[in-house]
Amino acid sequence: MNVQASRPRRLESYVCGSWIAGAKEGVPLLDASTGAPVAFIDSSGIDFASTLAYGREKAGPALRRMSFHERAAMLKALGLALMERKEEFYALSAATGATRADSWVDIDGGIGTLLSYASKGRRELPNTRVLVDGDVETLARDGTFAARHILSPLQGVAVHINAFNFPCWGMLEKLAPTLLAGMPAIVKPASQTAYLTELVVRRMVETGILPEGAVQLISGSVGDLLDHVDGQDVVTFTGSASTGRKLKSHPAVIGNSVRFTMEADSLNASVLGLDAGPGTEEFDLFVKEVAREMTSKAGQKCTAIRRVIAPRVHCDALVAALGERLGKTVLGNPADETVRMGPLASLDQRTEVRERIRDLLADAEIVAGDPDTPRIVSGDAEAGAFLNPVLLYCDRPWEAKAVHDVEAFGPVSTVMPYDTAGEAVDLTRRGKGSLVASVFTNDPAFAEEVVLGMAPFHGRVLIGNRASAKTSTGHGSPLPGLVHGGPGRAGGGEELGGMRGVKHYMQRTAVQGSPTMLSAVTGRWVADSEARSGGEHPFRKSLAELRIGDQLVTASRTVTLEDIEHFANFTGDTFYAHMDEEAAKANPFFDGRVAHGYLIVSFAAGLFVDPAPGPVLANYGVDNLRFLTPVNPGDTLKVQLTCKEINPRADAEHGEVRWDCRVTNQNGVAVAQYDVLTMVAKTRS
């Protein structure tokens, strides 16, 4: 199916369970290369208050009934379904000005983010509907009163207002953590490329995988939508700082303390190290990276390199190398397989970038590229939004203002010199906060000074050198597991970052009460809460039979000097504290020879393990192991083993069980404390 060649149509919004067109024909959206109409967009006539209410009342409860693992499985199924349909998205993406490589970042990158969150959610989150956050806070000496923080899904709707440059990734990277948290969303794409977002949402809805109303789409203006948001809603925005500030200051957003996340302008910088002169691998990598960031998506990336900071002595060579590389960039219609850079997203965008180049000329001069006469091999030079890559040079960046204040959102970068590492750091900071910075060096000391100097002003810092050249994802690639966002002019927001992003859509609450009540609320056993001991050994119980608080108190075992010496000789651990009485007594922590910590753990396992085959399938780890009190020959050990957390797997016949293991001596004093992790069958065989 060649979507790009089909007749222009009116885009529709998906709200309140139905696809509806606006009341008017709408504004035409044009092919970035040819100027031909692709679609018309309008959202007039939508009841935005009802749209929000539908998400809150219909989709919210359905998502919250699901566990994290069920929502992760939902994301995986959705990602796989979209992957099967991606060629349809690629065909339409060309109209946005994106080459195949550009579209891969947007389409495969967006779908890959869904799949990444599906995987991380399954591996890193429990199969529950509430998260515990941090350790138990003891509030009473006798253990009768304590507190624990929990995270639960907000009960509103996340409103995602996105930018034009990534119509797929920009939506999916926000939806992944939102849906995993258990919150429905309303997506508002930027109009210019909304036809691609609309197609992806249409295919998402057709799968039937998502609960009804989990994702709604507004094709066109958001109208009075923000008038109706409240304190349980979230608003995210990606775009210009001026628009972001306007939305952030909306009376309903301020009045209801609505969570607001903004990603705005960003004058990202890349620093060439003092050691990375011409002829070094780092110099060549730097030239390649700057050129790639200038031409990928025609420079229309919030993470693109806008300021190129290099040692003054190497600037002439750098400008020459970049000019030569950029001059070889094949510019034209991305449908042409020979093209390496497509047009900007629209003629208005090209006009905007040309105006910003003129602003930059107050401080800099053009050293490569003509912004007014595009050199194209295909497409329409007048109707298409083509712009050559433009490289500028600012010789006195300390006295300049525009190069540190003006972002030309296109294939435009400015080279500026420095003489010391401190000067390089200062120049990066003059961007007043950015999404990302990078430094290309093979000198660890230079990297340390520059990275630590830049870090407070950036959301992400990449170090590039020969060691990571083949595996590095590059300066401009946000990754699902890493924070995406930045301070200051970058908006002060934060997205992605693995499970950090999920928690943005949840409320952290401190819950206080008795240990037994905390165990009931959180689904995780708390020390000093009620436990059930006696009867059948907990290891004989399947997941269906096991309960939080099931406990085993073992018989005791006395540790002998022979045990300690045998363990030392058997394992080879002959540390003096185990083998030399006089030396051990000289140690302020010991009063003579002591048992190995791992001997204590081994003896504990011998006390609590039930040896027969049964529901417990494997021990797969130990967490939070601490040795609290030295064990001397003649001490007698006992174990209290309590079922702490049950985490059934949604896609298997077993699950994980976390056991609280407390080892005490003959005086009841704890000598070791840790969690034992086991795989347990869901039912008895």
C-alpha cells in the first residue's frame, strides 16, 4: 500500500471511543518535498471535557485493574503488532521529509521503546498493582508503629502534546511509561506531521489490545482541553519554550497543581578534546558525529549538536573537514534512495531556520553551505522545504550572545574555539541548560574535568572515543533506560530513564501504621508483623497455597572451631580472623576467631531447606546480605524464614518468592539478615 500516493483526506480524532472528523475541512498539510497536499486537519466540534472524562472513567479503572506484568505484556503485544505494520508507516513518513534512516529512528525507535518498557516492566517491577518505595521506616522502639512509601497510579489522564519532528517516537516514548504505570493518555501531535501519528494510532486501536480509551488522539488544536485538567492529570509538552511557558502558566494547570513536564529549546554542545587533534581517531569520530547530527532528520532533532566547541589550534582543520563532509551530503526527496538528507518539515519551518541563521550572523560567519540556494538531486526546490547544511564559525564566543541564545532548528551548527578545559566547560554552560552534551577525548583526566563540569547543566553527557566507537549510540540518541530531559532552557523536565519515567505517572504516598497493616496494604511482609508458623514447611507450598507471612522457625546448630577450619581449608578462605586467634583478638571488631560469613549463610540454608522435590524449583539469588554480629566457636544459630513477597509470572507456571531470612544466636541477637529468592511452582505437581 503506497499511502503517500493516496488522495489527501481529512484526518480524524479518536475520542470517546469513536473516530470523528472536525466540523471544518481543516488546514492542508503538505508533502515536505513536493508541496503536494497529504491531508487536512481540524479538531473543531470535539467536546474536550468529555474526552478527559472518558479517559478517567472508562480507561483508567481498566488499566488500574491490571498488574504491572499484565500491562507490560500489553505493551509487548502492541509493539509486536505495530512492528508488523511498520512498512505502511515508512511509506507515509517520507512525506514528512524523513529518509529511510530518519524514519528508522522515529518508527523502529518508537516501537523499540514500547518493547523495551515491556521487557523492563516484566524484569524490574513486581506482578502487583502497587509499588513499594524504599525501606520500612521504624517509628516506634517497640516495633508497633512504622511507615512505608508506596507508589500508586494517578487517577486522571496524561495529556501528551508533542512536536512535529518525531511523530512516532515522540508519541510512543511517552505512552510506554504512561500505560505501564496504569494511566490513560490523550495524544496531541503537532499538526504538520500529524497524519503519520494518526495512522499509527489508527492501527493501535484496530489491534484491540488496549483497553477502550487508554489512548485517545486529537488531530488539530486542543481547544479548551486544558481548562478541564485537575490535580490527578499530567500534562507533558515538547516544543518551543515560548509555547511551553504559555501552557505551563495555564490557570487550570497552576490552580490545580497539575504535573507539567516540558522539553523545550536546547543548544546542545559537543566538545573536541585537547588531545583529539587531526590524525587521531577521536578527531575523525568527532567530525563524523557532528556531520551526522547536522544532517539526521535535517537537523530537526531536539538533541542535535548546535554548538561545536574545539581547541582553537584545531579549528581550521575541523572546519575544513566538516565542510568537505557536509558538501558531499546528497539532498533531495527522501523517496529517492540516493538521498541522504531530506527537506525540513515545512516551508514555514525553512523560513524560521533561515531567520535564525540571520540572527546567528550577528556573532558568526558562514564557513560552509548556502542557506538560500539548496542543491537538490530530486524534489521541488521551490515547493519543497529544502535547506543545505550550514556551518558557521564564531571566533570570539566569550563576547557573543546569539550563538548561545538562538536555536536554528535545522541542519545548522556553529564552531567556536577554546584554549583550556575550563573554558570549554564554561562555553557549554552558556547554553543555559541543555538536553545533552558530548565530549570526544581519549584522555581520562580531560573527560573527568569536562563531564563533571557540564553535568549540572545537562540531562545526559556522552563520552566518545576509540574504545566505544563501534558500539556507541551517539550524541543524539535518547535511550529508554536513560533520562531524557534537561534543566534551564531545555525545559526542566525529565522523561524515560527506565522505571524513573513510570513513576512520573504515579503518586508517592507515605503510609503509617502497625507492621501487620503495612504488610496487608503493600503486599510485602514487614518485620514485627503477624506471621503464621507451625504446620507444613513453607517450601512444601505452591504459589497457590503460599501466603505472605508464612514462617518457619528452625532448629538450632552450634558452630565449632572444627567447622570454621574445615570451611577455611575447603574453600581456601584462610583470612586471619578465621585462623589466627591472636591476630583476630587484635582486630577491634572481633573477640577472637570468628566464623566466615558465608559459613553462616551455608549453615542457615542447611537449617531451613526442605530437601525433597517439590514446589520450590530453584534458589536464584540473595539480596541485601548483611553480617550484623560476629559468630564465635560455641555460638548456636537459629533461622527465622518468612515469606516476604510473592510475585507470580504471568507467562509461566512458576513465580518468584522473596523470603526474609533472619539468623540469630543463642541470645536472640541477629547475626545475619538477608533476602532469599526462589522460583516456586504455581501448583503442586
